[in-house]
Amino acid sequence: MTSSELGKSEALRAAREKRDELKQAVSLVEIAAASPAGEPGWHKRLGSALQVLGDALEHHVTEVEGDGGLLGQLAVDEPRLINQITQLRDEHPVLSSQVAKAAKTAADEAAADELRLVVLDTLFAIVGHRQRGADVVYEAYNVDIGGG
């Protein structure tokens, strides 16, 4: 295995792990948001789930943008995909802001309908980001990155 192939396989493995973590956090938020808002502690539980999501997103960003990360590896291996890679990088701070806004909305104990809309918008953006990332990896390497 060449050093480029080894770097690619290591970057893919690490990205898969963070992708799984992010998917699990998205599911946790979805479950918390879908539970009855009238239950005592609903805002707090949803806020805690959003904190887990924020941490998972931070881990994802650190992994894929860090030294030896997948986005850097993709840029080296497939420079023709630089526009898509740049888009994925540019989405990271936007997604982080959306998660922070949702967490603040939960902490402020906003009305359930308002909070659920903010959360759903956030989850929709993250799911779209994950799909675009999977598409770029597949286009570059003909590999399904996995993670649902």
C-alpha cells in the first residue's frame, strides 16, 4: 500500500467514525424533539441532546479538516472536486451556529412549536451536509463512506 493509499484509508476510517457519531447525535436530538413537550424537563433534555450534537459536530469538523483529515486528502487526491470540498468546509461554521442557536432556543424555553422548527431546520442542514459529503467521497473514491 502506498503512503497515499494508507493516508486515504486512514482518513476514510476516521471520517466514518465521526460520521457515525454525528448520525447518532442527530438521532438523539430527533428523539428528544419528538417527545411530548409537556413532559417536565423536555427543554432540558432537548438542550442536552443538542449539546451532544454540538460536540459531535465539533469532533467531525476537527477530524475532517485537521492534519491528515479527509477533506485535505480529497483535495490532494481529487483537485477537480475542490468546489465541493470548499462548500463542505464552508458549511461547518454555519452548522455550528445553527446548533448553537437551537441550544439557546432550548435554554430560553421557547414555545415547543418554535423550538421544534429551529431544531428541524438544524437537523435538515446537517443531514444535507452529510449527504453532500458522502457524494463527494463516492465521486472521488467510488466508496460509500457509510454511517447511514
